[in-house]
Amino acid sequence: MAFIDSTVVNVALPALQSSFGATVVGMQWVVESYGLTLAALILVGGSMGDLFGRRRVFVSGVALFAVSSVACGLASSIAQLIVARAIQGVGAAFLVPGGLAIISASFDERDRGRAIGTWSGSTAITTAIGPVLGGWLMQHLSWRWIFFINVPLAVAVIAIGVWRVPESRSGRRGSIDWQGAAATTLGLGALVFGFIESGSLGWSHPLVIGALALGIGAAASFLWIESKVTSPMVPLGLFRSATFSGANLLTLTLYAAISVFFFLLPMNLIQVQGYSATAAGAALLPLILLMFLLSRWSGGLVSRYGARRPLIVGPIIAAAGFLLCSLPSVGGSYGVTFFPALVVLGLGMAVSVAPLTTVVMEAVDESRLGTASGINNAVARVAGLLAIALVGVVMTGEFRSHLDRSLRGLPVPENVRSELQSNAGRLAALKPPEGIGPRSSADIRATINDSFVSSFRLVMWMCALLALASAATAWRTIPGASRIRVAENASLA
């Protein structure tokens, strides 16, 4: 459910933008409201699973996810959809860490890598089905059905969870760190608000400055709280392990890049390249299927070669994939434009994901599996959250600059140029004004497409740099031995 939803919503963004007449800021909030509550509370979800039972918390999260999905499908405004997505993120915060923690608690160290690889493959195949199914539902029914489809899935998951999933919990006594959760929510919310709104208000606006200052202050208070409370949701002692710290830093940079990619590529395919929603979903299949087909194999790489090599090689291959994504302009067949890039990117992610997850889970004591899973998932979500918040600023800035330069070379009136510039926040959804003639309209449409491609290309270069930073992090912090040393003093705050 969670992995289908993450990809389906990205494919649906152009339809949502058209349905509600929203700018890219509104689309960012549709993604970010979900990511915000998920990232802020996923650590609480992991801790609650450790304390109260991983299956119990997992099933509760599935139920809340289903109810909020219905609310998303019934939304009549962009504001209602954003609120429902935020509640959906709360449900995901309880179900996402629970699944991986249940698997890790059920297998010993020898088999855990392949078990996690199988889990990665299962999520990959549902992720692969999601965009195609979602695209078909949008094309033939409505974007609302991409949320309604979660209801029967939730019923099946709850039934399987009660029937076949064993209950497990940590033997460690403790309580929920609500102070830390509040500080995290406030800090991330303020930072995301500041980054997103800076695109329209400007960095010097008092509201933006105040939000960023509040976010930084809340983040600092979170670290102080975690060092003082009896049962922190982020035990700082875990980060005494260089392996655990390095793996999470690698997660931060690599998932920032891939989150931005999944946010922007459907817009490029549908709004610029002219793909249907179904075709755009199907276009992602090479990447996702490669992750599925190679996941079990990559899960065994740690035991055969150690974690260091795959976590260096994988992100480097991914960087090459991002660079290939920057090459296509407008037009051209899928087979020679995006297909090679998606194959290379899929191979790089396949080599990276399962070994990375295995390293994180093996770097902590078994009693901290839920916490470790929550931390790593939170890092991945925070990476996407902040990266998508910032990418709107980069995209809008480059789009507006390229659009302005191109329009000056066209014989269009100044008032038309001003109108287009004032609505540049819509990016590729920007439409030529009515009543300007078919020739001018076609020229402006081509200019809008070229401007989007230019900004997309810049962001792909940035994603490649983030992937290379991930490889450098693995080279410096991940040990080459196949056995990962468990974090010392992991129980300390």
C-alpha cells in the first residue's frame, strides 16, 4: 500500500494540477504533507512497535491509511486533499517501519540479508504495478480511484497480518518520546514551509526567514531533548557506530536524489513529452522491475563481498543514470531517450538498496530493530521531504530565467510576456494566453517545454552529484568486511 501510493501520486500530479488549477507549490504540498507527517512520526511508529507489539502497530497503521485514503479520494479542493494526505502520512508512519522490523526479528543474521532482499522485491513489484494501474485508473475513471484502490488492499493486509504475522516486541522497557515527536514535526514543518514558500515570496520575506529560523531552532531543541529524555525515539548512542552513521548519511543523499527524480519525471513525460498517464506509469517499469529482479541477488552481496563495494558501485551507476536522464530534450522515441537512463538508474538502485538496508539493520542490537528501521526510514523520508521542497525553488528559478530569455526572441507583446512570467510557477502546466494566434501560441508552447527541459536537466545534474556523494560516503564510512559490527553502547541516549 505505502509503496504503491508513493509512485501513483507522482504519476497523478499533472492530473491533480489540472483538476484543481494549482501551481507547482500546491503539487509540492500534496507530496510534502504526506511526507512531513510520515517523516516526523515514523520514529514514533518504530518505537511504538518495539514497545507495544510490531504487528499491532502495523495493523493499526494500515487501518488509518485506508480511512484517510477514502478522504483523499473524496477531496473537493486542494486544501482538503493536502489535509487528508497528512493524515495518510500518520498511518504510513505506523505501518512502514513495522513491516521491516517484523522481518528482521524473524530471521537470524545469516538469512536476514536475503529475507530483506525478498522484502525489497515484494515492494518493488507493487511499486511497478502502481504507476501502470494508477495511470489506467486516471485515464479511464478518475484520479480519485488511485486512493480508493487502497481500501480492498487494506482489508487483505489486515486479514493476512492477523492470520499469519507473528507478534514481536522488544524486551526493553520505555515510553514514547512525544516531546521529540513534537519538536521534529514543528522543525520539519517550518523548514518545508520556508523552502516551498521562498519560491513565491522570496528568501528575504519575513515569513520565510521566520519559518526557517523556527525550523532550525526546533531541530536544535530536538537534539537537546533526545540527549535528556529517558526513552528517546532517536537514541544518539546508535550514531557512535560509524557504520550506522555512514549508512544513514548515504541514505540521506541517495534518497534525496531519487525522490526528486520520481517527483519530476512524470511531469516531464506527461506535460512535455505528451505521454498518457498510463504510458508515463509504464515508462517507469524498467527501473522498478530491475530492482525487483535483482533485489534477492543484491541482498546477498553483503555476505559475499561486504557492504562497502556494492554501496560504492551502486550509487556511481545511479549517478550515470541521472546524467543520462538529462540528455533528452522534447520528442524522440522512448527507446532512445528515457529507456537507457531508466535501465542504468534501476541497476544502480538495485545494487544499492538491499545492501544499504541490511547494513542499517545489522549495525544495531536486535532489541533496537524497530528503532533502527524507523531512523533509516525517517532519514529517507526527510531526504525526499527537504529535496522536493528545495527543488521547486531551483526549478522555478531556472524555468523563469530560461523562459524570459526565450520570450525576448519571440515577436510577442510585452503584456503577454508579463502574464507568462507571473504564472511561471505552474512550470510545464503553463498555457499560452488565448487570442494570440496559432503561430505565436505554438512558439510559446515550444518555449515553455524547452524551459522545463532546461530546468529538469539542471536538477538531474544535481541528483547525479548527490549520488556521487553517496558513493563517497560509503567509501569513507562502510567497512569492507561482510560482518557489520553492532553499535557499541546502543542503549545509551
